[in-house]
Amino acid sequence: MAIVSAPKDGERESAAEAAAVRYEHVTKRYPGQDRPAIQDLNLEVPAGDICVLVGPSGCGKTTAMRMVNRTVEITEGDILVGGTSVREREPAQLRREIGYVIQEVGLFPHRTVAANIATVPELLGWPRERREARVHELLDLVRLDQDFAGRYPAQLSGGQQQRVGVARALAADPRVMLMDEPFGAIDPITRDQLQNEFLRLQGEIRKTVLFVTHDIDEAIKMGDRVAVLKEGGRLAQYATPAELLMAPADDFVEDFVGADRALKRLALMRVRDIDLWEAPLAFVGQATGEVRAKLEGAEVPHALLVDSRRRPLGWLSERDLAGDLVPEHPDSSPEPVLDLDDVMRDALAELLRSGAQYAPVADGSGVVAGVLSIEIIAEFLKSPKALTEEHPAAERPRD
Amino acid sequence: MTSFRLIAAAGQLPQDFFQNRAHKTCIQEQGTVCPGWALDHIGEWVTPTLQHIVLVAVPVACGFVVAFGMALLAHRRRWLVAPFLGVSDVLFTIPSFALFYILLPLTGLGRTTAIIALTAYTLVILFRNTYSGLSNVPEEVKDAGRGMGLTERQLLWRVELPLAVPEIIGGLRIATVSTVALATLAVFINGGGLGVKVYPDISFLTGVLTTGIILLALAFVLDVALVIAQRLATPWLRVAQSR
């Protein structure tokens, strides 16, 4: 599998179809309500980005999203999709160009998975062979077995249903996707899996996505940009996840982001993004004197024994260094060995789990790149400097 | 007894209408049920049975068309639900004889009057079930449908009606079976049907029982046919159950 966290601007070709979405002074008033549900909302979602609308219940995030495909009508202002006003479009036509995924999935219970996925292609009058080929392709894309094509929704688990829901929304290659708490009703483990799969998918398809959630962790994980809404649909902050965590615009955002925002930052970066300690390396058969000399100025109290290709074999204890030459079998194993591409939060968890203060970090081919310690992470969390760097795709899953 | 004799007398009944006893020498001797006699004379039931089928099929079909139209209207304009329910409820509560009397000056004696009255009785159940079938389509399914660009008409025919099929057919089953029973009253306004073999001579046990068995069989066959139709129309329900 290719690494999904590809450079943002390098993949614009496949995003040719995605359209930017622009809210221009959008206001929504429901009849019989004093205060508007959305007030003068201005928002620009670049083509191919995931924009997460997040906020407490009643903040109007779903209303804001639904005005894009006109399942909720705009009272004042306008929304432009690819530069065209949605108000000038015939709603049914407009909606066929916009993928729509909702929390309750809403699969048609009387139609097979294949027929469900082919809904919009059918409305658009695609010939049968093209529809079938597309269904086949989409089942692969959402990693469902081809056998599912003939099944009915009632025969699927919740997670499988939402995969079909996503496939159905993607069927006619929409320019924009609207996703209203798509993984909200799914158990945490499956949700995590579906989130990762969607991010992987997004790496391939690069749609413009408006994603609604009330869960700030999901927002930080999924969003290229996060729009935090307060009650009345007012935009509290619109920023990248890193900016949001580093510099909340006001008390409301700070509160909403949570007291543990420092920890959340760890989810946004990878081990390679931080300055590691240099590992005092030792080779089998090397003179122990040399190793001791190397340990003099080192931050790590023990030397790391590596093979000829610099892959870690274990930590050398005092007893290992008692002889003249470095022995072949050190006292302790090098575990845990972290990877440069590990998400920082996972690396910390791994350190805590193993009870180690520090661990070697290897690159993709297993060669030691340095040492990560709990001390480094603690220093990092203390210094605001490290947070100013943007690590937008750090959480992107990799295979 | 006298009341229906009066009604019956008002029509042009065959001369031997009340003379069935003349044929049942077997019964006169035994005084009770005689299946052999019934089998010998089963031909007498053929025409009433065919008439009866018409008295069931036509009202149920007409009632379905009317109730279906009402349900579609009420589905679009919710304020119509209350008046429609009210009207169909009132129709249902009118006793059949009273309804016959009301219709007599308009449509006279005969099958037409019977069909109109029986149609009126099917409306309640057919309207209620069709309407509730449409209303019970899950909101998220409609939301998803609209959100994908189905027009209201496409939503109705491709999503709402298919999902309402179980309730619609449920209504048809009740309407059909109850009309099989109710249609026996058509005889009182000279409408024919299996009532011809019951009411004019209700003390003739063999005849009444034979008619009863035919009515039961008719109700059963029609009901089974509708169940089969529903199963064919709703394959998705079977897999859900077998899961």
C-alpha cells in the first residue's frame, strides 16, 4: 500500500473533479424561532479537503451541512459549489452530484447492496453494464467482498452497512461529499477502523468532504480543517487541527477542545517529526573501551548493540561491557523498537506499556535512527515551539 | 326473518327460490346433515360461487383503487388524514342493511348496489393500512433517498410504496376475507352470491353447511394467494427473518 499521507499539493490531478465549497454570509432561520439556526456563516472549503464541522448539539452544524445539497433551504446568503450557486440549481439534480452519508445510513431495505450502491447511477441513466462495473469497483474500494452485492441491508452488520452507505454516496463520483456523523452509531473499534479506511480512501479519491461530528477527537483525526461552531451557527474558529489545539481562538474553543489538548497534539504528529536522541551504537566484537567512551557524553545511559546493517539487537548492560569485546548476545532485548512513522501518541503508549524510559527508533528498513524517550516527549509537550509546525496528515493510517 | 323476505320479495326471484326443500328427499328422511346429497347437488352451488367471487373481487379491487388514491393524497397532504379516516370509519359503522336501504333509491336492487356497499366497507381497512404503510417508511431511508436526488415521485414509487407492500397486502387480506363473509348479505338486495344458498332457507342444515365450507375454502384460497403474492413482492423480508 502506498503511503496515504501524500503531500497535499502533489495529488491535485486526481482531485480535478472535486469542487470547492464556499459559504457566503449564509443565514438560516426556521419559521417560529426567534434566533437564527445559522448566522452569517462564511466558510471556504478548498477542493479535495476534509472540512469537519464540529460543535455542541444545537450549534447548527447539521443545518449548515444540509444547506449544501438543499435538504435544508438557505434563508439568506449563498453557497457556491465549484463556483456555482446551489440556489440556482434544481435540488434533485444538485443532489445527484453530491454524495450523502448519514448516521442512520438509510440504506433501502428492499434493495440489494448492489442496487443500493447503484441508486444515483440509475437516476443518472447509466447503462446497466456501467452500473454493474461501478458497483464491483466500489465494493473493492470500501473493502467489502463481492458476495455482498446480492445481499439485503438487513443481512449486514452496522459497520458493513455504513461501508455500503459510503460506497453508495461515491457511486456517481460526486464533486462533494456530505457526511453527517457517519460513524456516530458504530461501536468504537469499528468506528476507528472505518475512520482509518475513509482517510485511506480519501487519499485515493480526494473529494471535498463536509463532515459533521460532535466529537472533537474525530474532528481532529478526520479534518484537514476544522470549523468549530457555537450555538446559533456562529463560527468560533476555522483552522487546521494543529492550529486549533495550539491556539484556541477563545474560551469556548479552548473548552470544547478539552483540557487534554496537549495530549491530543501527540495524535497529530509522528516520531520522525521530533528531535530524537542519538543512540550510542555498539557492534559485536568492538572494544568495550570505545563503547564506554561513546557513552560518556550520551543522553542514553546504555549502548545499543546493532548488527552490521545497524539494526538493533539489544541494550548492553554493565556486565556486557565487563569484558574486552562486546559480546554477541546482550543481556536485554531492544524491545520495544519504535518506527519513525509511528504516531507520537502510539509511541508514547508503547513506551508506557513496556515500562521503558526510552526505546530505539528504526526507519522503514529497520535501521536505527535514534532513541525516543519519555523525557523527549515531556519536553516537547512543554515547549510551544514544537507545536507551531503543522503536521496535518500525521494521523493518516498506513499499510 | 320477515324483513329479508320482504326485501327478497321485492325483487324478481325465481319461482322456486324458496322451494329447495322439494329437492331434498334425502334430508326429509334423515332430518340432519347429508353430505351425499350435497355432493349430488353440488352443481347448484357453481353459479352462486362464481357470483360470490365477483362480489368479493370487484369491491376489493374498487376499494383498493379508491383507498390507494386517498392514501396517496393523505400522504402528501397530512390534513386530509383526519377527514378521510372519519368518512371511512362512518361508512364502516353503518349497518349493512341500513346501507342497502340508503342505496336502494339510488341504484335499485341488484348486484351494483351490493358492490357499492361492499366497496364502502373495504375502505377503512385498505385506507388505514396503505396510509400507515407509507407513513411507517423509516425517516432516514427517505432522507437518504432525497439526499441522493430522488424526486418526490421517484421516492414514492421506488422506495415508499415497495416498503409499504407488507402493510398494503395485510389490508387486502383482511378486506378480502371480511368481504367473503359480508357478501353473503347481497342476496337481500337480489345481488346473488353464496347468500342465495343460506338465507332463504337457513334451517336447511346441509345447504347451510355446504355453503359455509365453500365460503371457508374461498376465504382460505384468496388469503393464501395474497400471502404468496406478498412473499414474491418482498424478498427482502425473508432474508431478514432467516438471518
